[in-house]
Amino acid sequence: MNNEYILKDFPIIKNSKVTYLDSGATTQKPISVLKEVEKYYNNFNANPNRGAYSLSIKSTQLYENARENVANFINANSKNEVIFTKNATESLNLIAYCYGLNNIKENDEIVLSIMEHHSNLVPWQMVAKKNKAILKYMYIDNNFELPEEQIKSKITNKTKIVAITHVSNVLGTINPVKQIIDIAHKNGALVVLDASQSIPHMKIDVKNLDADFVVFSGHKMMSPLGIGVLYAKENILNDMPPFLYGGDMIEYVYEQDATFASLPNKFEAGTQNVGGAIGLSASIDYLEKIGYDNIKKIEDELINYARHELSKLEFIQMYCTKNLNNHTGVISFNVKGVHPHDVASILDSENIAIRSGNHCAQPLMRFLKIDSTCRISIYIYNTKDDIDKLILGLKKVYGVFKKYIEKG
């Protein structure tokens, strides 16, 4: 299977003139996902878990089927370990508020990598400040990877939480998360794994990883916006207090007290995004139909081609590991002497969509001694033609600014 065959499944790619290179921010949606969401709203829309009538019962069934599909997809022990949220950001905040604030004590250590997205950094700053804990960082080397020395020296018997991205949303570096989880567990710490940038590209098996918490957003893996997942081991979830309070997360409510529902309802207050969950389930079906082996083959060829073509441009500075086996998804770069926003604007005039800015990773930018980067992120519907158009666009960018750059 090649991605020329896949292109027909994506209306916005097939019908638009845009060269879309921003899948790390959000992916486009295949027809099969769009149809399943439309089918739900056309035929089964009702409030789940609330009604004794057939439409509500069917809506509940579809919602729980989606949860079961997610659980099987990540190899969870039970669908009770799968909590639906709005996105990875909400999932990470839930962990920080419900686990972090209740278990991190004064002088305990929380270890992050310098690569973390703000969503897996700012909540832990909050926990550390409130509970007088210590925040520590694992820093990358000159090859944009986490060296083993940093992992082993920063994770100690004082560490209670390690929060780590599986794949950097800026660098595309694949972190050695299995090793990190093993070291953390030997030191008595739990691990929060942000899989937002990895699960579109590679299989995640929570049992094999022995992960304590895993989060991801559906919209980065071809599902609709507004649906995310929090996975956690069932015993951990049972010991955590609820995050939001209100309808459907309760068991009994009295005037002065309340008891809470069992998992997973305890963490799903209010009316849920059933259409989003169904869309996520459909995106999982699509991913499994394509197969991760095919996804890797398509993406490796494109990423390597993009790296090779970008490296020919002497005015480009790339920020990615030299280890091709340890890189996926995204390439960050700068046009020397040109602000990334100007690069993105000129490329947009050529119908090329890329990301520019700090990518919600300001500490990483400061560590790299830069303010921002351009970022391309590819997916299975991209082709070498897209890369060729990008290269031509970048040559135009340099041509516009060349006389100013050469003046210094």
C-alpha cells in the first residue's frame, strides 16, 4: 500500500490546493471517520447514560463500544482504564490535580524533560509550587536526544513523578520511554507518558511499556477535535478523587454529602462527546486498516526525503537528531536571518501550510537559544511532491530576503 492510494480517502487533501504540512498540530480526517460521525448524529443522537428509551440506550452502547475499542487498541487490561476527555491537555491536568496534588509532598521530586509541551510542564509547575516539591529537568545533548546519563542522574529515589513526551513535538526525537519507565519504577516513581505525537505513528502497548498514565488527543490521529484519552492503571484511578463534579459521576447525593460512581464514570462528569468518541473509534479502525508497518514505511521515506532535500539548502538550519531510527513525524528548521512567521506567511501565499512559533515549548526554545522555528509535520497523505513544493517555496522565501540577509 502506498500513500497515493490513501489520498482518495481524505477530501480536504484531494479537493484542496493546499499542501498541508501541519499534521503535528492536527491531522486531516478520512471519509470513513466523517461518515461515522455523521451517521451517529443523523440516526442515534441522544444523551448517553441518562435515558431509559431506546435512542439513549443506543447512544450509550455506541459510546461504550468506542471505549472498548480504545482499550483494545492500546492493550489496556480493562475499558475502565480508559477515560474520555477533551484532549491530552485536559488529561494531563486531571492527573496533576487528582493524583499530583494528593500524592506529591514537600521536597518530593518531579522530573520532566526539557522537550515537554507546556501541557505536560505547566501543570507540574503548579503541583510543585502548591506542594513545595522540586521540579527537575532532563536535558538533551547536541544530537537533540536525551542521554542516558541525564535519565539515570535525574531520576532518583526522591522522584515521585516522571512526566515525559514519547516524541518531541518540536524535534521529532523518539525518547527511550521504556528505559525511562523501568528506571522510574525501580526508584518508586510513577510515569506520565504524553503519547500525543507518537500514537499517530507507532503502536502503543500500555502493558508492554508498563506505563502508569498515558495521554493522547484524537485530533492528532485523524479523529474529530474535542476528544482525548487518559489511560491509567485501574488501581491508581480508583485511589484518585474526581476531577470535575456534577451529573453522571455520582452514585448518591445527599444535602451535605455525595458518593461517586465507579470507573470510568467517576472522571466523566456531564454530557460527554459521544460523536467525538465514535469518530476516535473510527480513526482507530482506519489506522489498523492501513497498519502501522505501512505508516512507518510511508513516513520514513518522506521524512528522510525531506531531510535530504532541506540539507541541500545552505540557508536552512535544521533541529533534529542525526539518528534516522530515532526520529519521526516532524522537522523543525529555520531560514537563516528570516523570522519563522515571515517564512510561514510567504509559504502560505504559495498554498503551503506549515507551523511557525515556539510550538508550546518555550523552555526548549530557550535551551536551544532560539525564539521560534518553522515546523513541518507529515502524515500518510503527504507525498514527495509536497516536499518538492516546500523546497521551491523556501527558495522563494530566501529570494525575497536575500539582499537584506547579505547586508547583515
